[in-house]
Amino acid sequence: MTQTLAETPLHGWHAAHGGRMVEFGGWSMPVQYSSILQEHQATRTAVGLFDISHMGRLRLEGSAAAQFLDSLLTRKVLDLPLGSICYGLLANDEGGTIDDVLVYHLEDQCGPFYMVVCNASNREKVIRWLENHLPDNADIQLRDETYDSAMIAVQGPLALEAVAPLVDDDPAGMRYYTGRCGRIGNTFGQWSRTGYTGEDGWELIVPAAAAAELWEQLVLMGRQSGGTTVGLAARDTLRLEAAMPLYGHELSESISGVQAGLGFTMNLQDRSFPGRDALLQLKNDNTLPRRVGLICAGKRVPREGYAIASESERVGKVTSGTFSPTLEKPIAMGYVAPSAAVVGNDLMIDLRGRMEVARVVPLPFYRKSVT
């Protein structure tokens, strides 16, 4: 039976403007428009526009919403100030990761609310997890707004120039990981100073019916500054250079945030949430494989699942790999034994029977320049 893919409110635009459509997380999404290199470099040097409407958007309202989220996330939510956003994890009882999410604490004309933005492939699982943990008779309203809205990422050193004319507050004054509600173009929605590329930028959430008009406005302004629309392929090379984990690769139900080096997302003391005790144990387990960054000496690109060895002994495997347009070298992230996870170590990656040298390097591979 052929699977019917979900379509974002911008699907028609992508198909009409050269977007090569592929399945991703149950959605029909553009993987690229022109070349991956061009889209990647436009984001690093000017501005890249991304349709990320496939991401789940779950709105929670009610007097018990904050306590509810605080009881489930690895990170505190109760002390999250209005207008702020945090990155955290939902953990299973073994400490593995159900999903990595953003939690927004905002206020619009309907009052204060929380928004959980989750991965497209995990949306239904996250909804079930939240619903299964809803306390009886609690003042909490949970609503899935994914299909009623669109989400657009505007990323790059010139992102501010594209966003500023469209919103009714000065986005330049926003700190990273903060958000606001109000006018966006000719509609109303939320915008946040967040992103998944390693660049400065904003992510905009608007009603689905208003998405096409806003997208056209952004495309016009982006092209005036040398920007372009960007598909999933360059989104992946950008996030990998920035060493941002991708669910299903660096995180999964069998891979904890401890192993991924995401200790900053965990407030383990004096709190109770699913997986908390397991994460405490994992935190003290010095035998767990650790996430590392690798730069290859040769030109061949390592891919997910390729074995990593040290002195002919297998010590781990690659979880993500690509050719880095910025470094002009193949790079990878993977999990290796703690003894091998030492910056400066030369390891070997098995590229389909041919062993290639790869050096362990600090993460991220790329960090944006600060002017």
C-alpha cells in the first residue's frame, strides 16, 4: 500500500519552483532546489529560507501546564520566564530519548501558553506520551496545531534584514532562545531567535492560510541579499557542521542525552521525571560510548553505520557524516568507547572495506563569527 504523505502549506510552491520532493518523517519535503553547496553557502554568507512546517507544534494552556511539563522534561520548565525558550529532552524510563524538543513560554491575545516543538517523525509518539501522563482533572489543555500552522526558518548573517520589516517589534533586541507573539507580515503568529544551522536566525510560526504570502515576501527579500530557499540536504550539512544532534542518529530511545553530551539539558537534582534515576546512573557510568567529532584525512565521506576502529579494534560507529562545504573536508559524528574519545586521537573509519584515518576534534566543527 502506498503511503499518503502529509503536505506543508508551502508544498505547492516547492513543487512549482524546482524543489525535489522526498519523503521525510511522513511528509513530502523539498530535499534541494539547486545544489546543496549553493544552498549551504547562501545560508553561511547571506540568508537561507527553510520550510520546517513538518515539525510538530503542540500548544499547552491552563494553570497546571507548567507543572505538567516540568514533571516530564529533563530540564526545568517551572522557572522558564515568559518570552523564553529552552531545549530539553523527553526521556524514557531507561534514560533513552523519546525526543528532543523546544519548549516556548509565550503570551498572545488568548493569554500565556507553552508550545512544544518536536521532531516530525516523533510527533504522534510525543502526543501519546503527553496524553498518557496527563493528571486527572488538571487544568491543562493540549492541542496539536501542526496542521493548522506553518513554520519557516530564516537563517544566516543577513537573517535580521529579512525578518525585521515583517514584525512589529525590533528582533535585533531579542536574545538567543527568546520568542514573541504579534504581527508577522499581514498576519499574526510567533517568532523566536532560534535555529538549527549554527547561524543567527529566526523561526516564524503563522496560520497555514497565511504561509504562502509570508514565504513569498521572505523569498523576495532573501534574494535581494544573495539568499535562497534551502532544502533538507543542506539543512543537514549545516546542522552537522554545527554539531547539532539529529534524532534517529545522535539521539534515540536507546541513546541518552548523557552520551550525546547534552548535560546542560538535564536538571537532575531535587526533581522527579521519567528517566531521572536512570540518567543519574548513566551520568556516572564511565564505560558508555561518547559522541565525538571526526575530520577525515582523505576525500571519501563516512556514512551512518560505518565502523570506527582504533589499532584494528572496533571502538564505535558513525552516526552522521557528510562533506563539509565550509571546511572542504569530510566530517562525521559518531559514538566511540571513552578510551578513544580523546581530542587529537587518530582513529580509522571503515569506508566499505577501505580504512581511512579520521582525527577526533572538538565540537562544533563550525562556529559562526561574532562581529
